[in-house]
Amino acid sequence: MFNKDSIDDTDSEDENLQQSESSIIDARKKSVRQAGREWNDLSEHFTSLVLNNAGLWHARRRRYGDALAFWDQSSSFGCAKAHYNLAVCYENGRGVDADIEKVKRYC
């Protein structure tokens, strides 16, 4: 029997379902954006390490000009080891003229 005092909340349930689905979609979008940021940070970190290692490979073969180019790129990503390697080259005149101001800049 129909109870005139009962409330049909079907629309309310549909709205709740839509809100839940919307929340899930928003959370997934945020997760994807966060994953993208983390991937970018990791790729920059590992790129700097790879560039630094390429510089080391060239330096071991006394190709200091090539090593400097790789270390310069690596240092632009903030690699401390590349900064140090650049400072050593400028201090000792390896592949470049000795320059104490650049040593200070990279230390």
C-alpha cells in the first residue's frame, strides 16, 4: 500500500552516486597528475646522473672538453657531483683555462 508520508529519495540516491563517481574521477586525475610530477622529478634526477657518468667516461679518456659539456648539462639539473667535477677542471685547467672565479661558482 502506498504511504503518502514516505519520501521517494531516488533522485537523492542518483545524486549521491554521481557525486561518488565524480569524486573517484577527480581522485584518479589527481593521482595521474601526481604520478606525472613524480616521474618528471625522477627522470630529471636520473638524467643528471647519466650525464655526469658520461662526463666521467670522457674524462677517463682525457677528453676533457667533452666531459665538461656533459658535466655542464648535468649541473643544470642540480647534480652536485657534476658541479664538483667542473670545479676540479677549472681549478686544474683540464680542458679549459684555469679560472678561480669559476671554481668558486661551482663549489
